[in-house]
Amino acid sequence: MSVVADETSVQPFRIDVPQVELDDLRDRLAKTRWPDELDGAEWAYGVPLGHMKDLVDYWLTTYDWGAHEAQINTHPQFTTTIDGQSIH
């Protein structure tokens, strides 16, 4: 019985999101078209609008993806394929 190396091999992995993708995300977040909010809905129908706006503002003005990416990459990471699915 032979085993296909590509199907079971474990490969080193590093997170490396291209800056163009981060710029695209920032642009899309900045262009968010916010819906109206139902009066008194609070958390009953999802995240309250004010909370979501605060979160998006944090991502746009404060969150430092590069610093988090570097911190994550200090830990060994690997990928492999199991049942045809890429697993990280």
C-alpha cells in the first residue's frame, strides 16, 4: 500500500497577509453602508448598530494587524490535508 506524500505531509506555515488585501479590507470597512436599527431591539436581532460601528472604527483606527500577525508567527504553525480538506 502506498501513501501519497502530498495528502498526509505536514508543512510549515506562516501567516502573511499581503498589504493590498489589508488595504482592500480597510477600504470596504470605511465604505460600510449602515442599516437602520430597530427601536429597542438591542441584542435580540444581532449586534446593536452602535456596537458594530464602534468595532469597525476600532479596526480602522486602532487595530494593528501587522503586530498581531508577527505575534502569531512566533508560534510554530503547520498545515496538512485531511480527507481532502486543508487544515491549519
